[in-house]
Amino acid sequence: MSNYLEAFGRALPQFLDGLLITVELTIGGALLAFLIAIVLGLVARFQNILLRGAARVIIELFRGTSLVVQLFFFFFVLPLPPFYVELEPILVGVLALGLNYGAYAAEVVRGSINSVPAGQWEATTALSMTPMQRMWRVIFPQAWALMIPSLNNLLIQLLKGTAVVYTITIVDLTAVFNKLRVETSVYFAYGIALVVYFVLAYILMLFMNGLEKRAVHKLGRQAVSA
């Protein structure tokens, strides 16, 4: 065991670097996924069949293809003709994670908005609100409280999805633990990996639970003031 701890001590700088990269991928991918989810989730409800159809195609494309294949496409294919677009590996990881999980989250956004009671929509019409006012002042705050639990699950899935990004030369946590496995054992290296990923996921869960409580509390205050 002392040899294992010594090996872990030697790998500690790489571990911290890998942890930072995993956190960067998670935060960057989550922010991009949220932006994509809001845009596609709203556009997928448009009456314009072209815009709605384009949103559906994008959603189904990235939901229906593997994250690994998307990573490989962005990393190996985009630099080739006719694209000639070469991105840094970390940007490729953020892009693939954001598009893949953003497509799933777009369905969460769309479904949550559709779940807002019809009476709320009718009330905004009676108050002569514009479509923008209707969505952002009444409908979306209620939908936001509904979508947070599902977004929480997707965020944790995104964190775990960062583990495949090491396949495009990024030295994240998974790559570090794979190297540690060679110097120690599979039990030691992957046992630590399980604990580290669990702690990260638990932190994300606490953050999202806080957002959910805040959103529900805010809705309650608005209902009382109304």
C-alpha cells in the first residue's frame, strides 16, 4: 500500500491538472449545452415549419449519434477539406459535450414549457402580453422550476461524459487514472477514480438542488404577491 501511495503522490500534479481539465470541460460543456437547449427548445415550438423542422433535425442528429463519434468528427474530420477548421482539443471537447447534451436538454426545455398549465397561457393572453413578455415573465419561470431536476441528471451525465474526451489526447482525470493503474493496480486507481467522480457529481447535485429550491421559492413569492 505504501508503494501505491507513493505512486499517487508522484501523480498528484498530473491529477490536479486532470481535475482542472475535467472541471473546465464540465463547466464549458454545461454552459454551451444550456444555451443550445434554450434556443432549440424554444425554436422547436415555433409555428414556422422551417424553423421548427431545422431545430428538430439538429436535436435528433446529436441525440441519435454517439458522443465519441462526434468527438472524432470534430477533431479528425473538421481540419480536412472542405472544412479546414482546426480546434484545440479542449474546445473540441466542450463543443461535442455541449451539442450532445444540449440536444437532450432541449427536449427537457420544450417538455417543461409544454407542461405549464393552460390557464397560465390564457392569463397572459387576457393581460395582452407580448409573446416575449408571456414567455420570460410568466411561462419560463414556471417551466424553469420543472426542468431543473431533469437538467440535474443531464449535468451529472455530462460530467461522466467528460471521461471519453481523453480519446482525443486530452489528459483529463480518466487519462491520469489509466496511467496510475499501470503503476499501482486496477483496484487502487479506479477505486480512487470512483470516489473523485462521486464527489464531483455530489457537488453538482447540491448546486442544482439549491437552484431548484430557489426557483420554487421565487415562484411561491410571486404567487403570494399576485
